[in-house]
Amino acid sequence: MTRSIDDAVDILRASRRVVVTTGAGMSKESGIPTFRDAPNALWANYNPEDLATRAGFRRDPALVWRWYAERRAMIAGAKPHEGHLALARWEQRFDAFTILTQNIDGLHVAAGSKDVVELHGNIFRYKCFDHDHPVAEPLAGAGEPPRCACGSWVRPAVVWFGESLDADHLCAAYDALERCNVLLIVGTSGVVYPAAGFAATAKANGALVIEINPEATPASEIADVFIAGGAKSILPVLATKTVDPIAGP
């Protein structure tokens, strides 16, 4: 493993198919607190499992609905940072450039990235609790969730603890990982599966792995390049050094 930006640039310049996986650290640099350190009074009295599980929603749908409404309002004020924008600019240089994100804030799409797989859903989308029917943005209620046309409560279209990821999203993720030349890991702890296994999958299929994180993670052990730092500062540097029309392969 090396720690050189120049090594990462050399790898990226020689690559045609890139996958980027991003986690909470990416969003944190846009001012969005991570799930467990959100400055929300609800955390003082409730466990995350009470607010992000099917059982918790059944017990108190109004509580869960209000908490997500507050979180949506907070996220709505966030903007893509320089790292998000660098990834969007990067797309045109490669034959394939897929972002696999664990974040639910929609900032990659807002930055202009086209091929984005939102593994954990999107907090600004909705579905019904009982049948997963997609639901258009519901009218604001008096503190409790509205109802789907089928009669079920409406819930945020995000993945809660104990739920499986969308099968189509997983299929798209593994297809990209099996075909890529390089996997770029950005701002993720490397402990939440299935994303925690993406590095091993990419390596098994012949890809090189570049990790950008403030501190080492379990994925660092198999990364070919580890760069200590945040997405906001490192990604624009890599993009600038890599997006050179006369230097590419």
C-alpha cells in the first residue's frame, strides 16, 4: 500500500471503468451530521433502532415521521461540496463511472453525477409501509404519516435496520464492481455490509483499490493506495490531475 496522490493519479489515468463508493464522511463535509451524531434532541431519549426499524415505526409512526421530517429539513439546506462536484466532472473522462453511495441525501445527483446507485435509498422519496408502493411527495400532515392509496402508512423510502437492500440496486452495484478497473473508496467506515465487502469484490475481479479517508479503515488493509484526508480536499486534486485530455490512455 502506498500513500501517494501521484500513485492514485497514475492508476486512474490508466483506467477506463471506475466505481466510487461513498459513505457518511462524504456528506459530513457538506454539513450533514452522521446518523449517530446528529444534533437532534430525539437521540437523547431514543435509540436509532426506535427511529429506523419497521418495529419502531409500528410502535410509534408519528414519532418516526416527525424525526425524518426534521432530518429532511436539515438536509434540504445542504449543498454538494467540491468533492461531489469533482466526481461529477470526472464522469466524462471514463468509459464507465458509477457511484455507489450509502448516503440518503441526494447530493451526488444534485452535483450532476448521472450514474448513481443510492444503496440505502433517498430521504426525499416515499413509499407505503405495507407494500412498498412508490408514493408521490405527500401533503404535510399534523405530525403523523399520511396514508397510501392502499390504506398503509407512508414512510420514507430509505433502508432501515434489518431490511434488505433493493435487489436491482445490488445487482447494479456488483455488476459495476466486477467490471471496473479501479474502486475508489471515499468517506466510509468500511464496517457496514454489503458496502464493507466492495473492496474485496473489486480486488477479486482484478481491480485496484484507492481509499480516501481521514483515518484507516478495515478496507485499508487491501487498498493499493491509501490517502489520508477528506473528500472535499482530495477529490478535486485527483480530478484536476487526472482530467487531462492529452495525458489519458
